[in-house]
Amino acid sequence: MSSNPTQKCGVVAVIGPPNAGKSTLVNQLVGQKVAITSAKAQTTRARMLGIALHDETQMILVDTPGIFSPRRKLDRAMVSAAWDGASAADAVVLLVDPIKQRRHELIPLVEALEKRPERKILVLNKVDKAKKEPLLALAQELGETIDFAEVFFVSALTGDGVPEMKTALAGMMPEGPWHYPEDQVSDASERLLATEITREQLYAQLHEELPYDTAVRPESYTQREDGSVEIRQQIVVARDSQKPIVLGKGGQRIKAIGEAARAELSELLGQKVHLFLHVKVSEGWAEDKEVFEEIGLDW
Ligand code: GDP
Ligand code: MG
């Protein structure tokens, strides 16, 4: 990291209801996958930083979990991680899915955001699917409540409109030295990223069957002498009855999950990966401090 006087560096918090496309947008801004995405709400559990570059500007993107009404301990920690991400930000992006909207989650968020001092940017996502009129109506409605510095219409999925938005965001960042080396794309350790990739496969392959109370815990991460890496992980479910769902008939399901995760990890890490998964039943894991900290949440 040089002390180049023209460098700029700042924090962008990306907030929005679950499923708005926050993780997809962060990946698009970074230019590679740093956060897992899913059609199922609340995939992002912990706060994760993505690091994007635009000319001399480094933007630290905080991909926050969706903010919703917290019920249990796990939910509460997710919400507080979300607001932590928004404090001290140089810009807050409110990302909205104009099709689903999720107004019961969007409106409280808008009300809370109204009182905050940060510069706010409204981003309406999924323009590849949304119809124009409701999109404009929603932008106008939200603009009447909050004084947004800018409004953008993008598709986080296809990248449409994202470069313009990225340029505008970069323009809002303060002068200062970069916080991370040029080649760093996220703050997650490879060990944690590896558990996220497995969790993404669990969502992708089990869909609605997957119990909400499922976690992936890192057990070991060992570089082998032959240049490959051996990764052991535990898939934790809350009840005995959930174990066969994850295993599948004759263990076929967990095998397919492991194979897909292994292939993706190997691609991301650029080395051969040996991935060992096993399922453990642990009734109270969602109330367990150790598990919380492992998956990057504050107790
Ligand atoms: P998050 O919960 O806000 O982080 O949302 P994700 O990034 O996980 O995305 C939720 C779902 O919306 C996933 O199925 C994404 O593929 C999808 N999605 C995100 N952005 C777009 C978009 O611009 N267009 C379309 N059609 N789908 C999108
Ligand atoms: Mg997400």
C-alpha cells in the first residue's frame, strides 16, 4: 500500500430487504464472487467485506444481512451485524427489488434510514425483469421520504447500469490511503469462504427442504505437501430428523453437495481441493456462542 496522495478509500454499506440482490451486487462491484447468493431469503449470515477498485479509489463494501424483525438470538445478531455495517459508512446504498418489494421489511428500513446522517443512494435492482412504470413509481415514492443523493436502476445479475453506479460511488469516497492491498477482494479468510461455498450448495441443492437451523462449521484446513488443500467441515443440523434430508438416499445428496462445493472451491482457490463433509446433530447450536463466533457473528 503506497501513500499515493491521489488515493481515495471509503466504506459503502449495502442494505435492503432479504433477497433484494445485495450479495449479487457486491459480487458485481468487486468483479468476482466474494459473497454467496441464493433465491432463499437470509442466506447472508455474517457481515462480509467485499473490496472493489475504481481507478485510484478503493471501496470497502459491506454486504449486510437483510434487516428484518428479530425473533431469536441468531436473528438478533444478524440484525445488529447489519446496522454495524451501516455505521461509519461514507455512503449507504438502499437496494430494492421492485418486483417483490417486501414492503413489511422495506418500510421500517426506510424509516430508520431517514434519520441517519450518511449519504444515501437508492438503487432499484432487477431491471432485467421489472416493468418500467412500477419501477418509476417506487423510486418516486421512496424519494419523497428520503433525500437520496442519487438514484440508479440496475441489474446486479447482468451488470446492466452497475458501472455508472460504481463510478458515482467512487466519486463519493474521501481521500485517503487504501486499507487493503490491491489484489485483495474480501476480508474473509479462505477457511470461512470455504464454509460459505458449502452453505451455498446446501441452499442450491436442498431448496425449501433445508432447515433454517443449518450451519456449516470449519473443522480443519490443511495445505498438503503436493500443493493441494484438505478441508474438513461439519454440517450442523438441529434435529435427528433433519440428518437424512442432508444425507439423501445412500448418501447421494451430501456427495453431490460436496462435489459441487469442491469443484467451485478448487476454481476459486486455484488449487486442488479435498473436501470432507459430515453431518452432526446439535440441538442448541443456534444458541451456542462458539458456533456464532465461528460463522463471523457477534454473540
Ligand atoms: P440478498 O439476500 O439481498 O443478498 O440477495 P442475493 O444477492 O442473494 O439475491 C437474491 C436472489 O435474487 C438470487 O436468486 C439472485 O440471483 C437474484 N437476483 C439478484 N440480482 C438480480 C437481478 O438484477 N435480476 C434478477 N433477475 N435476479 C437477481
Ligand atoms: Mg446476501
